[in-house]
Amino acid sequence: MRQPSVIARRVAAASVSLVVAAGAAACGPEDSDAKGSGGDSTPHKGGTLTVLNSQPQSDFDPARLYTSGGGNVPSLVFRTLTTRNRENGAAGAKVVPDLATDTGRPNKDATVWTYTLKKGLTYEDGTPITSGDIKYGIERSFAPELSGGAPYLRDWLVGAADYQGPYKDKKGLSSIETPDARTIVFHLNKPEGEFPYLATQTQFTPVPKGKDTGTKYESHPVSSGPYKVVKNENDGEHLVLERNPHWSAATDDQRKAYPATIDVRSGLDSSVINQRLSASQGADAAAVTTDTNLGPAELAKVSGDKELAARVGTGHFGYTNYIAFNPTVKPFDDPKVRQAIAYAIDRSSVVNAAGGSALAEAATTFLPNQKSFGYTPSDPFPAGASGNAAKARELLKQAGHGNGLTITLTHSNSKDFETSPEIATAVQDALKKAGITVKLQGLEENDYKDKIHSVKTEPGLFLAHWGADWPSGGPFLAPIFDGRQIVKDGANFNTGLLNDKSVNDEIDAINKLTDLDAAAERWGALDRKIGEKALVVPLFHPVYKRLYGKDVKNIVISDWTGVLDISQVSVK
């Protein structure tokens, strides 16, 4: 997902829409056996599920949402060609069919993908869903007034680079063909073996052209999922969903749709959300959150209470916090200086600054430590748990800094325990042991984002983070290390300005693979190769810890989103 700092766009990640909220990482959730935890474990139909969030579910239009796996709340209303597998842990990192009969049929070089829709698909009004509706839904996502979704289609589809959507160009995209009402064919500019992952994005939601109201569509989008929108106040601050009577479980084996109503209330302070979930009184007994973690102090309190501890969902989302170097800025143009900093890092103190081992896991690879990403254990500059100051000093001496070095570290002033002052101070303290004096430059969030994402203003050393659009190495490594993705006059994420032909060629070669397990192995090997260049220093992968109400049952937390999947829960 791109950096959450860029949008809740990318991780306020598994959050609001899984849109991304602070990320998480690593293996399967600790409570993967939590289905039906507490009392009667049998899921029941009926009742109201309350969702308590800090961020509103804004822009509730499938064209404008940037999600991973279709999002959490959005996925209740918007079905897509494919979706994430709704299972606990690593099994949930797989892509599965949704509206389509399979995950897609590629041609020999993965430049053409064909899908067939299931029979019997209908909207909330009972009218049939057609392949033409999916084509139209994708095309409207190109309209400037409906921007905000994932950018891949503009790059991947033939002839889409300058397309302005169906309101201005009624001819549509010839690279999307609908030979009949159940078949849709996509023609791509280059091989993309991970197209089935992209097809989970809400831009692949069917939209009936006759019901499209443009920018007003978000107030009542036509549902293809188990719930329909009956209220949307203050741009998603209060969203009420009720069962779609024309949804059929016969065509949807992923969403359970147990509650009769889902009441989403946002704009709440995170501490208030956790207090309400902890108390679990009245309607809050059947409440969850999709974007609010427990903080270190709250977690300590909850851990001391067996009843509360039993109501904490633990999840891991593909997300990495790291130090970024700009090698065009001295002294970071010298690989030995970058290596010295990598050796000097005290990951134990950084993890403690992020809330402790329950909320963060030390990282030595850029890829999250999950199989689906291609995680391959690697540590090119082993610092141990608390840093290798001696090795760092040795490298600094070789680089001509035997008397020490003074540098500046840029960070955000947001209290996110990721790029915030706590993490910056932990880095500062560790480097001091190696003779490196670190001056801290804290910026307000908007200024921080503007500075680090501009090639013209990018500092030499700063804290950064990246989350996954889907659980694979592709959307993790390519935006950060593919030289062709360097953006000189816009938001740039290739912070190390790496433009290595061998890296670019390997990214292209892996993208041709439709065997995702084989691709994962290649992504892991590429991660190791890039890691040796010391353009980033991986620090940690966050862990999600979220409370849920005492009457919430059937807890499912996958490694795709890292958070409770509200399409699975039931309430008393």
C-alpha cells in the first residue's frame, strides 16, 4: 500500500478500509484459533455490529477507495473479480475468486487476462450484474473527479495512460473487452503475473451505468455484496449498512453476513474507542474497531486482565519501518557510511520505542517476514540485538571519519510510534555509541511527507515506512527500488534513487511469472541482493493489537490485512 503517510492511502492500511492504518507484519495471528471465542461459539445470524473508528470511512465510492484486498467495511458492499481468502493467518494471504469463477486465466506471457462471471449475480435491486458493469466501474475510476484509488490500472492497461474516464470519453477503454455478459478480457502493456491480486481492488466493483451519479454515488452506491448502504452522514463519519436481500451465499463463499445491521461510527478519539471496547457496555458489547490499535500503556493494562486479554486480536500485516538514505547527499554517498549506520542500529531499543516486542518485531529484511512476500532470512550487516558499535567505528575510519561524524535525521512529529520522535531518539542513542552524533529534525506530518517524497528536497537520512497493496514482494520492492519508478516532479518513493538495470530486469522477469510461489522465491532473493546495497536499514514490523467487544464471535484475522475481518463476525 504505499506509505500510510501518503494516504491513509497506504496504510492507515488495514485500517479504515483496510485502507491502510499503521501496518503490521510477520507470521500468523496469535489468536488464530479464536473463532467463536468465549461462551457459545456457534455464530448466530442477526443483531447489530457496531464499528468504532477514529478515521471516517470517507470517499465511499469504489472508484476512489485505495484498499488492500478490497478493504474491510468496503468489502461488505463492493464485490470484485477476486478477493482475499477469509481465513486466519497465512492461509488468508491467498487470492481467491469472488465475482469470477476463478482467479483469472492468463495467456502465455500474462499480458492478457480473461475472467468469467459466476451465474446468478445480482445487485441490491435484483438486477443482474454483467461484465459490462465491471468494465464501466473500472473506466469511471479514471475520471479525475473520482481519483484516489490504486494507480496500477493506468500503468498496466493498454492505452490507459491518458484516459480521462467515461464522462469525457464515452468510447471507453478498448483494452477491456466484454464479448458477452459474463466474460471480461484485459489487455496489458507488459506481463503481470500478479493481476489476480490487483483484481481485489474496489475499482473492479461492478457499477450499473444507469445508476451512476458521479461524485454523489458514494452516498448510495449500488451494492453487489451482502450489505447495502442505508445511511452515509458527513462523508462516512456515520455509515449504516443493512442486509442486501438479493445477495446470495451460493455465489459468495467468502462473506458470512451474520449481523443484520452494521453501524459504523467514526471521528472518535483512539483512547475513547479502547475505553468503550474495554467496558463493553450496551451496544459496545457487540463492537469492534478496524483502525485503532492498543498503545503500549493500554496494552500493559489489558494484559493484566484475563477477561480483556482474551478479547485482544493479534494480527500481522505486510509492513516495514525503516531508515532511508539519499545517496546523493554527503556523507551518505559513501556505502561505508551507510553500512556503518546499519551496523550501529540497536533494534532492541527501537522495538522498545515502538511499544515493545508485543507491538513490534525486529526486522533485518525489507520484505515482511511472511511466506507470501517471499521472505528469505537475511542480515547483510549484522548488528545483533543491540548494535555493533565496534564494526561501525571500523567502517567510519575506513571512510575517513575516524574522529566521528555528525549527521541529521529527519522524522515526523506525529505520535505514531513509527516515524515519530520516540523512534528517532532510539536511533540517535544507538549511533552515539559508534561515534556518530545525530541531530534530530522533527517536522509536522504534512511537511514531513512533502519533504521526503520530493526528489528535490529529500533529506540524506530519514525515517520511513511502507505497507503492502497485496501480500507479495512486487508492490513492496518495485515502488521503492525500481529505477523506472523514480518520480522527479511528483511524489517519489524510490528514496535511494536506485536505478540498477539488473534490479529492473529481475523485477520484469518476476512479473512474468503466474506461479506466485515461484515468484515469491525470486522476490526474496532480490530483497537479499538489494539489501546488500545498504540503501535502507530495516528496523521493525509493527503488530496489530485490537480489542473487540465481549459479544463478538467468530474472530478471523488474516496475514493479508492483519485485523479482524468484519465479514466473518457474528454478535449475540
